[in-house]
Amino acid sequence: MKKNISFYLLIPIVIFFSCGERNTSSNVEAPGDSKTGKDKLLTTGADLLQSKNPLKKFSTYLDGFHFYNGNINAQMEAHHYVSQLNEDLYQAIIFDGNKDDAKIMGIEYIITSKLFATLSQEEKLLWHSHSFEVSSGSLIAPGIPEIAEHELMEKLISTYGKTIHTWHTDQQRTLPIGAPMIMMGFTKDGQLHSELLNDRDKRFNISTQKKKENRIDIPVPKPASDADAWQKGQIRQFVISHKADSAIHKH
């Protein structure tokens, strides 16, 4: 049945269920005074009058987990809101929750294996595979019917992601301070902290194990050898340098 129903025929069903879940608050409360009445009025006016065309395209919600490249024990849940640019390229805004108080943690670019193959050797070291995230059931699309989620996962299982977090709310940083960080995805059982997964499943009232069993029919591609480079000790990460860059000062 799953193979005979087009994902596109499910769009009306998906829209019906698209409210998803709003059960995860932000990890931190940012400092600052409450909005003034004037600010609220300006926000309401802008909401009514200004175009938000780019934001309207972020129509797919994915929930999964990341860790800091080079530190697999520093893990967090990540709420992705995804826009598909074309058949081979997606972009996502990542939040630390799915309620109104959610903070933007970072971004992720997602590409197919076809585009991944075109990257330089050095560039590939920055990307992680999604095959285990999908097959393990840890990556979910809350709020849509199981059949629609299954077809979506069939597309995502062979993709690769490049993820950068700019606000480390998992570390209780109440402001986006510090260096941006390159993130990675999990590749085998036992890496993701069970308490994180169990807490997520409880909030969404789902079973990751059942998701895994439901996806057993999805072929699992072997990730490209150049992806998930952290597994081979090839770690790339941003650092804050205090050395003046002469090239910058020339301009």
C-alpha cells in the first residue's frame, strides 16, 4: 500500500494534520525586558502587512538529534523546519523547541547523494549522513500520517546534512554567544543518550522502536566514505582566533 500511494496525493491529508505537535518549550529564557505595547502593535502590523514568502516555504517539520563535531557526548534535540528548494537541495531552520518561545539554534543544508558526490574532498568532511537517523527511527516528522512520513523518510535516507549551530541553548547559554559549531548526526546504536530519546518519545507520544520497525522495508544505503568524517578522527570545527588576519585588513 505504501508503495502505491504517491506522496503528493497525501498533501490534503498532510495539511489536515500539519499542526503537528507543540509540546517542547525552549531550553532557555533569554534576558531582556518584556515587549512594550508599541512593540506588540508594530509586530502585529508587520505580520498583517509584510510579505513572508521565504518563510512560507518552510513547510516540513522534522525532529531529530545532533552532537557537536568532536564531542559526541554533547547532544541535543533539534527541531527542523525545512524548505525544499529542488529535488536535490533542502534548507532548514533549527529551533530548540516547537512552541512560540523557541530559539533559533542554527541551520542545516540537506543534499542528495548526487550533489554530495560533486563536493571537494575537504568539503565532504563537514557533512553527515542521514541513513542511520532514518532507519533507526530517531528522525521523525511529527503530526503527519505514518504513510506520509514513511515516504518522506524514503527520500531522506540517502541524503547528507551540513549543520551549524549558532545558539547553544543546550548549554544553558541564554544568549547566542561563543563560536558557531559544526554538528554531526548519529551513525549507530548506543551513541544517542537514551534519556534524550525517551524524553522525546514521551512528549510526542511515539515509539522510536515502532518507527524503526515500520521503516524496515526502506533500503538503507551505505554512507559515502567521506561523510561522517569524525568517525575517522577527521574533525572540523570553528574556533575564535585573536590573531589579526592581514588579508582582512588589506581591504
